[in-house]
Amino acid sequence: MIGHALVLKNYFPKKNKIIILHESFGKITIFGDEKQPTFQLCNGTLLWCDIRKDKSSYRCDFVDPYFVPFDHTVYDLYFIHDLLKICMQFMPNNVIMVDVFNLIINAYQQLDTIQACQKKIYLLKLFLFLDIFPDNKQLYQLVMQDKNMHSHDSDLLLEQGLKFCWNADLNYA
């Protein structure tokens, strides 16, 4: 099935596996050999690929990378790293999560113009979609409203929400 995907983690050259977030399969692991172009992609790459499911595993027959966020002078690589880390640690394998995929694609489309508060809202919304979120109605409303409609006074609330979510990592380790 040809579709969009995001490279979450490339283990090459230590291991011949790569973990991607595919729009139609969710978070999946692809195994192969180092000669495949898939294993030459860096973390965070957006690509078109043809994924085939063989019994309990996946293989990639075609890869066309179309965006590599490699320029640290233009893109916030820490923000990209946080998006990838959340997906790697908290997303279940082999579960289609269209909202998560679309959120990340939307964030990528704004990488060169996104503001600091918007980054926090994207991260919190990602945590929310993965069911890791504090029981705070005000924070929920702030995250779910238009990402441009907030005051800088709400920054403290966003910071507290992110702290809660990242600390939830201790419960999943």
C-alpha cells in the first residue's frame, strides 16, 4: 500500500530495522538489509513508501523521501525529536492512529514558522491523542482550541501540562 510515512527511528547500522509511522498501518517495524534505500533514511524523514504486510511482518518495496528536516538553522530539531520520542515511547504498535499522523504532518507543514507556544500545544495535543493528559479542563480547552488563540499568560499552564505528560513517562518505563 503506497502512502505517507514518517521515520521514527532508524537502527541501522546496529540493527537492520527501522520504525515508521505509516498513515494506514500505524507504528510499524520494517526489517531488511542495508542495501535497501529505507535503511539510508534519517529519523524524522517524511516519505512516500509502498508497504506490504507479510503474515506478521512488514516490508518496504518502494521509498521516495520528500522532506528531511536536517537544517538546524531553519527547523527546531528539539521539537522534531520530541514528536518522534513521544510516538516511539507511547504509541502502540500496529494501531492506526489517523489523528496522531495528521497532527504530526500538520506540525511538519509549519516547521519553519511555528512559535514556541504552538510547539507546546502540538506536543500536548499529541499526548492527549495518546491518552496521556492531566485532568485539567482549562488546559484541555487551551490545547483543543485554535492553536493561535492563546495568551502568553497561558504559557505557565502549558508548561505544567507538559511536565505532567513527560513525567508520565516514568509510569510507562
